[in-house]
Amino acid sequence: MTTEPLTYSTVVVDGFTWRMIDQGDGPVVLLCHGFPGLAFSWRHQVHALSANGFRAIALDMPGYGGTDRPVEIAEYSFAAVAGRIVALLDELGIDDVLAVGHDFGSPAAWTLARRHRDRVRGLMLMAMPYAPDRLPVPPTQAYAHVAQKHFFHFDYFQEPGVADAELDSAPGEFLARVFHALSGDAPYLQTWDHPSVHDGVRVGYLDALPTAPPLPWPWLSSDEFAVYETTFAATGFTGGLNWYRAADVNWSEMADDDPVLDVPAYFLNGENDPALAIAGEKTMGRMRETMPCLRAVHTYDGAGHFIMAECAREVSAALIGFARTLR
């Protein structure tokens, strides 16, 4: 467990409030989490980076924690988030960053690199590989097609209010289940054994997710888990779910983007992470084709989705090593 204090700050830019961990001095490493995460998700990397000559800025992403939660779905598109990040960097007087993303934080980070290339000196993606190509149809249509075969959380999350009510009613149970199911210890894809509808009733996420063992776990202490549970009990999950609901907006905004991204990059993932199965088997090859400066792909044996915590030391070492090459 990480017991050292974290340095939080709040910055308001053009009326939008960001809450972040801002710790250390030196070249800036910007850390972007996914669902259901927080700036706190990067606690191990923040301490390692700040102890090794870097300024680590871990954001509560829009919709999460102490950062504002806009009502408009378009505010959660990757382009909109990237634009807000640039405004934040301007406010903080930061010229460029090593952008690091996990889960939905990855497309937020790579969109920052695609649309604001001069602000990104390097890119590290975790769990979600670079996916520059548009689907032939809007994503929500593709999600609905998959949901005809089995439960698919991307589709379940689309209708406002439905998943929100379920997850908000049991934040601790949901977080424990999803953290466990996505870790290296449990096969998340068991959720696909469930139909989307059973006896005329929509199957919920808690119906599909396996139960979780009692805490603590090797990679997550009870105190660390309490940070997530307390935060989401206070904020609810709607902000995080809105990232899924922006899928068609992202699809529309990708129409004219050049797929080739020439930024120095790394990709890290866990051996048992289901994200690659969801993304599709061709994704890794396409990432290599369209990222000519991709330096390495590293897979951590036995790990799942949350490699920042499951393989905290190894991920921190990889991140520091990459950051040093960019000085």
C-alpha cells in the first residue's frame, strides 16, 4: 500500500474546474485515467516519477472526482477533453508533456497528440491500443449488434439513467466486482455468458459481473479501495458513463483525422486484460502500422487491466525509463 501523502490542487480554466495530483519538479508527465478511475489510480507512478526528477500531474478526468461533470455529452468527446487539457497546460505554463493514458485515458492522450502535436513529446498507452480507424457505422449501432448475442457493457451504458441508477445504488459492490473481474485473477469475459435481456428484463452489470473476494487483495488495500468507494458514492457514476455515451460524437469527429501518429510511443498491457479481446485481434497490427515511432510493446505476465496497481513497480520503471529518453 502507498502511505505517502499525495499533493492535490484545484485549477479553474475558463470556468471549468480541474482537480489533480500535482507533485514533483522537472519535465511534466501527464497521467490520464479511464473508467472507473481517479487521479488516485496513478498514486504509485506519481510517487515514483516525483522521486526521479519529474513533475507528475494526474488528472481527475472530466466527470470524475473533484473535476467538473458537464451535462452535455459532447463535452466528453476525446477532442473536447484534449482541448480542455491544452487550456489547462496553458494556464499552468507547461509547453509539452509526456502524455500517459489508461483505458479511456488512452484515446484522450492520443487525441491530444494527434490534434496538438507540439504539446506532446511522447505517448505511453496502457490497456487500450491506438485505434485510428472509424467503424463503418456509428459505434452505438455496432454495440447494439453485439448486444444481440450477449451482454455488452458498452451497449448497456448508452441509455441515460439506467446504468447510473444501478451503479449509484451500490458503488462499493460495483467497484469491487469490476476491479476484480478486470484484474488478472478473474476472466472478465464471463460477462459475455449472460444475455442482454432475460425473461423480458434488461440484464444489469451487477447481474453479469462475478462476485469479488473480500479485500485486501495483493494489489489493492482496503484503505485504497475506500478512496474509490467514498469518491464515487459522493459523485455517482454518470460522469464516467458519459464517456461511453460520447461514442458517436467521437466517431463523427474522427472523419478527417490522419491515422498516422509520429510521436515516440510505448504500449503496455496485461496478459489477461480483456480490453484487447474487446478491441479486436487486428488492433495491435494496425497500431504498429500507424505509429511509426512506436518503440516497444510490453505485456505483463498474469496481469489484468489495472497494471498501474497490479504491476506498480514495473510500470513505474518503464514509464521513468521512457521519460528519461525524451529529455
